Amino acid sequence: MFLKLPVQHITTNIHNTVFILNTVILIIALIVVELVYAETPKKDREHLKYFAPLFLVIIGLLIYAAYKQAGVAS
């Protein structure tokens, strides 16, 4: 895991909290992107293709963190 603490119940609580926060952050990010870019013309959204690798890395990290934390929780 990303964070190991000597007390097990504290670690479990932290993992559950971080798992929930990761989910909330991903949902908020998706909503914000949708609200900002849904109504803009395609020409004004062309610059977003340069951020695709960054988006993929961030989404990959969130998925990896959720996978690791779900493995500990189950």
C-alpha cells in the first residue's frame, strides 16, 4: 500500500477514507470538465488534445489506487 501505519484500525480507516476521496475527486473532475467543455465549439477545444497523456496518467493513478485499496478492504 501507499501508506503503512503500525496500528491496523487506523490504517483501515485511512484506506477507506482515501478510497472515498478518490471516488469523489474523480466524479467532481468529470462533472467540471463536462460543465466547462460541453457547450464550447470543437474549434475551441482543440488544445485539449495536448493534455491527453496527462489525463490518462491521472486516471490510471486513480484506478490503480482504487484497485490497491479495494484489495486491502476485501
